[in-house]
Amino acid sequence: AQTVTQSQPEMSVQEAETVTLSCTYDTSESNYYLFWYKQPPSRQMILVIRQEAYKQQNATENRFSVNFQKAAKSFSLKISDSQLGDTAMYFCAFMKLYTGNQFYFGTGTSLTVIP
Amino acid sequence: NAGVTQTPKFQVLKTGQSMTLQCAQDMNHEYMSWYRQDPGMGLRLIHYSVGAGITDQGEVPNGYNVSRSTTEDFPLRLLSAAPSQTSVYFCASSSPSIQTSGAYNEQFFGPGTRLTVL
């Protein structure tokens, strides 16, 4: 079975500063995807960034980037130039490929951006 | 495209009642899944389907039934609701084929259904 661990239940950051959210996972799979999803109070799950395990290069999407350490099974999210709209729950997710694209989620980190 | 739609948005049931949560997608995705979200536990997989006529159990399937008669629809049935099934339910879809979806393997989520069982 796959497990995903987010050890920071809550975090806060000053507007315009940088914050890093941690995620570790455990799997015996060699081919998988990792994701960070954002869930604002609207409840909608919004994809922030994804990483294919076979790619060594870390994914980036504008102000969001990841530090993917495959051997250590670590997948942290860095948010640069934090904005008030980044306030949300952030979920790390592991996706097992092909067998229905099953997702395994961490318990989430509640991020608050302080003006 | 409407993406993934779920109905209803909110529902209150009494213990023992049955109901069906509806989920539909218009992206021709092969894969569909149901998750429940509980405080402090993230999202957990209930059931999933890899195509019409094919379903399988996820992490927490007890108390729920699914069927997939068409590619578009994947309803979730609660046969006899229990207070432990109070949760927010999300439906999601994805495709392993880049021909079907430009977003290869990306999972699209519906807006969720908040269910309360009294």
C-alpha cells in the first residue's frame, strides 16, 4: 500500500515571502506521479503542480516549484512571493499509474498568508 | 466542456435511508473515482472504474456501491446510510491516453457533495 505523510498540519507565511511545504511518501512502485493540490474554502480541488517519477528535473509552475528526491521519497512544494490568494489547504498526492489512476492523499497542510 | 459535475451539492439523510450521489464527466475519460474527505484525514479512495462495466474497490469501500454503465456516468450508492458516512464526497476522472485528454493522466475533480447523516 502507498502512504503519503504531510507532517505540518498548519503553516503561515508573510505576504511576498517564501514558504516550503513538506511531503514524504512510501511506495514499492517505480512508475508513478506526484501532485500538489490546493483546496480553497470553495472546496474545489485545484491542481498546483505535478511531477512524473521518471523525470529527474524538478517541476515548476510560475511561483510554485517542487524539490523531488526520489531516493528519499520526498516531494516538497515551494511557494515564492506568497500571495493572499494562496491561503488554502494543500494536499500532497501519490498516483499509482494505469490501474485506474488511484490517488493516495496526505492529510493536508493549512497555509495562511498573512498581509 | 462542463468537466466533472456532481449532484446534489448538499444532502441530509437519516440513518438507514438510501441515496445516490450522481457524477458525470464530458471529457470522454476512461477512469473515474470516488473519494471521501474527512477532517484531518485527507481524501480516501472509495471505488474506482477503469471503463464502462468495470469497477473495483478502493481503500474504504464498505457501505458503498457503484456501477458504470456508460463512460460518462459513475453514480455512488449508499444503501443504508450511517452517521460514519457523514463526509464530503468527490468524484474525479482522468485518462491514461493523451489522445483522449491533452492533460495526460491529470485527474479532474468535481465540486464535491457535502453529506450529513443524522
